[in-house]
Amino acid sequence: MAKYHNRIVTKLIGENIKKIRNKQNLEIEDIAEITGFHRNTINSIERGANTDLSHFVEIAFALNKQPKEILEIDFEIKPRNSLSKTRKEKNRLTVRILMLIEEGFFKKEKTTREVCDALTGKYPESTHIATKNISVILMRQAQQKKLRIIKHGRKNSYQTIRKK
């Protein structure tokens, strides 16, 4: 996988580093001496080169600034990709299954298919639910002792654990 580089953001950060350095009447060589980095490294970062956090933090310290002060730049907040409907639904599944447990849905044993049907009935927008995703969450709830697993050959059913 290729290393990601948001050139717009790194350029803005680099420009801010340079602006702060110039306000303090410091030369690139001064920052290089304080940090122990080569002057070319500092120069590249100021021009928007991709860098690691360690370099960034040390440069901030050399400028006697908290890293967050250097990041005080107005960015357009826009994620690279949007979350797919499937992924959004997976995020909601655990919460919704926990609600079913609290509501007593699992007092009688339920199969994964029954859980899936209940969720799509209760949440009509949940059309992208795969039973395998529900199965994983139900198994996790069983490991956390919120449900018990009842085996029927290769198939599992789930039921709330009765409190003594």
C-alpha cells in the first residue's frame, strides 16, 4: 500500500512552522542545531514534505511551542471517503443487539436468523445486515456472559443467562 500524503495539509503546517520561526528571528540552521536534524529536513517540512510525528514534535519544541499551536490552522474538514451503508449498519448492530437483550428479546432462545428478522422489522433501514455479522456480535455477547449459546448440531441459538 502506498504511503498517504495530504499535500494541502502538510503545506499549510509547513508554512505555519516557517511563519513562527521567522517571527522568532530564527534561521533554519538554528532549528537544525536545536533539534539535531539536518537543515534539509527542516526545509523540506517547511515546504510541505510528509514527515513523522517525532520530527514535527521536536520542531515544535525547538520553536518553544506546543504541537497543537502549530496546528492552529483552519482546515476544510472533509474525510477522504464516506462511510458505506454496510459499515454504518455494522456500527449500529452491537448497540441494537444490546437493546434487544435489555428488552428481554432473548428470554426465549433465538437463532441468528430470528435476531436478523427482528432487527430489520424494528429498524427498516437495516436492510444491509448479514447474519454472519450478527453471529459475531452474539458470540461476543456470550463471551461477556450476557447471553448463553445453545448448540443445535452446527447451528447456535442464544438466550439470556438467567440470574440466580
